[in-house]
Amino acid sequence: MYQQINEQFTAASRQFADTAAQVNRIAIQNAEKVFGLQMSAIEENVNATFAFWGELANVRDLDTLKAVWPKGVQVARENVERTINVSQEVYGNTVKTNEAIGQIAKGQIEAATAAATEQAKTVAEKVVKTASKK
């Protein structure tokens, strides 16, 4: 009897560890994607900003400043758009990751429920057999 309990506990522990490893793998993959997207956006924003500053450093009079200023506004607008697009993509990836983790959890709960139901049926049958013999 104790051996059966130990085997069930060991199997449940192994299943929990496998599931936790699978969830961690999915979460780490999402974190890698998020980090890569954000670093790429930051790099593009910094490059665009420094390119504009390079042009701005060459301004020597008001007419040149008037000519360069719209480009600065354009760079700022593109930086904001890029940041918003990356944020939306990160959000979408995170939602997909959480859905995948939820499906794993759902599968584990369904499997545990099925195993518990089967075990309960087995115990109930043994009780009925034992009670009918007496």
C-alpha cells in the first residue's frame, strides 16, 4: 500500500517537474523574443536620433535650422510609432505565450481529474466488493 502511494507521489512529482520545465521553456522563449524586439527598436531609434543630431550639429544659421527642423519632428514621430508597434507586438506575443501556458495547465488539470476519477471508481468498486462479501 505504501509502495503504491510512493509510486503515485513520484509519478505526480515527475509530471509536475516536466510541466514546470515546459512552462519555463515557453516563458523564456517569450522573454527572448521580447528582449530582441525591444533592443532592435531601441537600436533603430538611437540610430535615427543620432543621425538627426549629426545634421543638427551642422546647422549654422536660422534658415538651415528651419530646413532641418521638420526632419527632427519626422524622426521623433517615427521613433514613437516604432515604439508603439513593438509594444503591440510584445503584448501580442505575451498573450499567445500565456494562452499556451494556460492550455498546458488545463491539460494537466484534466489529466489529474481523469486520474482521480479513475482511482475513485477503483476504490468504490473495491468497497462494494468488500461490502457484498460480508
